[in-house]
Amino acid sequence: MVEIERKFLVNSDSYKKEAKIKTRIVQGFLNTHPERTVRIRIKGEQGFITVKGKGNDTGVSRYEWEKEITILEAEELLKIAEPGSIDKFRYEVLVGNHVFEVDEFFGDNKGLVIAEVELSSEEETFEKPKWLGKEVSGITKYYNSQLSKCPFKEWV
């Protein structure tokens, strides 16, 4: 259950025209310890609980366990989450053989847009769309768990 994922900033909104799916996501965290995070997420009409471990040296690979829960369970767990939450739209864009998940943030993180691509190995190559900007894999301030505590609006 290792997730291999690279993250990038996005330099234009042209990904929106290419997206096949757009879903609203609201999430909070029960635990944001550097060694592990526990996330509660409502994605569209589904609820999830996710545990993520600490990333490796490159920040590209880390342990991830996720289980679907009911919307009611997710709503109840969000009530006891740590302060700060994430509100975003996720666009799914097929580029070559990979699906990029592009997150457009709102609320305290408005103005931030991040694209992620999951890979089967850290060395796997993938086609990079023109709207893909600087890589931010492994930079912890771009993790959702950190954006909930120190949002984008406070960076500028």
C-alpha cells in the first residue's frame, strides 16, 4: 500500500477544458503528525478515511491506506477534526497513459492549483501537459494536511 505520486503547480486553467470529471472535495484531519496523518474526506457523495505515512527521502513515495465510509460517518468525524479544513474541486484529466488529478482550492487556499499524478514506480516516465508547472513533490507545505494548518493565503 505504497502511494507513488508526483505533485506540480499548475500554470494555466486550460486543464479545465480537458477534464472528464469534476468533483467537489471537503476534507479535514483527525491527526497531522509528521509521521502519519489521518484524513476524513467527502468526495462528491462518498466518504473516506485515509491514513498516510511519512514520505521517503524524495517525498514521492509513502504509505497510504484508505477505506470508504458513509457520508454520515464522514460528517460526524469532520466535527472532531483538527482546526482548518480543505475545500477544493478536483478535475481528472487523462494525459497519455496517466490521469492527472488537478485540485483547484477555495477558502483560505484560494488561488492555489496543484496537479498530482500517480505512478507505478518513482522512475516511471509520463507525458507532461503544457499547463504543468514547477514540481513540488516532497515539499511539505503543499501537503493538504499542512494547507489546513498554514493555508496559502498566509504565504503571501
